Amino acid sequence: MWMLSFVPDSWLHFAVIAVLAAGVALYGVSFVLAFLPPFRLYREPARIIGTLLALVGIYFYGSYSTEMEWRSKVEEQQAKVAKAEAESKDANTKIKTVYVDRVKVVKEKQVVIEKQIVEVAAKMDAKCEVIPEALDILNDAAAGVKK
Amino acid sequence: MKKLLLLTVILLAGCATSVPVERKFPDAPQELMEKCPELKQTEQTSKLSEVLKVVTENYSQYQECKLEVYTWIEWYSTQKQIFDSVK
């Protein structure tokens, strides 16, 4: 059935109706042949072939309806997916913009803090001396736990 | 003849398969894919101002990493919601 997806809708519809109509017509003709002695011989084969064609036509008509329903669902699904992809892209852009802006604020604040440190550096350095052991503890804490 | 017909019907029914619509979970922004750097170490010094500078830089680094984690959570929740909305 998957191969049917490559055939255009109109072609499929035409083929299904043609098979069904040919079957019904042949079945009808088989009755007419009964009244035409030279062709009476073909009556049974025509009836059998007509019946088979009609049955195959009905089967294909059912398949065709299923195929059309399936195509409609696929189109519906594809539309939903396309909409979701567009929404996803928009959301990505918004989230990225907000993130970049927030990071910028953090960096700007750090610049301000560094200026404040420079302003009071002489004062704090004069009043406080950091011993090497304090630095070791600080660095050890900053290093965290290595894997 | 009957067997042939039956076989044809079975074979045709066997071909009835559905092709799913292909979907892909979106890629995260490149900015969120960067790893948080290690915290800075303080050079040997006795000046409190230099130590304070490194400490505040590390605080700032933490703030950036916190933002990255929060943004990841927000990104995942939003994208999952959008992804799940298609049924």
C-alpha cells in the first residue's frame, strides 16, 4: 500500500472507478449475451470476469478510501508538526535572547564590583593582610572535587 | 483459483502499512552548550583586594552558570510542551 502514496489522488480514483465500472458493465453485458446466440459462449466467462472485476473494484475502493483517509491524516499531522517547529524556533530565539541579556547584566555588574574594589583597595590592603594558609583554603574550596 | 484469490487478498492486506510523519526534537541554542569553566584560583598574595577580586569573579561565574542551568530547564520545559502538543 505504501507504493500508492506515490500515485496522485485523481489517478487512483480513476483507476478504482474504472475497475469497478468495468466489472459491473461486464456483468451486465453477460446477461445481454444470453440473447445473442453467436456470443452466448462468452456469457459465463464474461459473468465470472465481471464478478471478479467488481469484487476487486470494491476491494480497491475500500483501500482507496483508507488511503485517502490516511493521506488526510498525514497532511493534518504534517501541518501540526510544521506549526510546532515554528513555535519551537520562536521559543528558542526568545529563550536565547533572554539568556544573553541576563548574562550581559551579570557581566556588567562584575565590572561595577571590580571598580568598587579598586576604589577601596588601598584602604582594605592597609588594614588587612591575607596569610598564605587562607589562600590555600580558598583555592582548595574553589578547586572543588575533581573526577 | 480460490487459493490464488485468497493469496492475493492476504498479500495485499500485508502491504497495508502506515508511514509515520518524521519529527525531530529541536537543537538547543549554542550558547547553552558551553560548559561552565572551573573557578579561578587566587595567586599567592597578601593583598585582600586581589583576593576579593578573584572571589567576586568566581561569584560572577557562578551567577552565569546558574543562569545557564535555569535557562536549560526553561528551554527543556518549553520545547517538551511544544513537542507534546502534537498528537
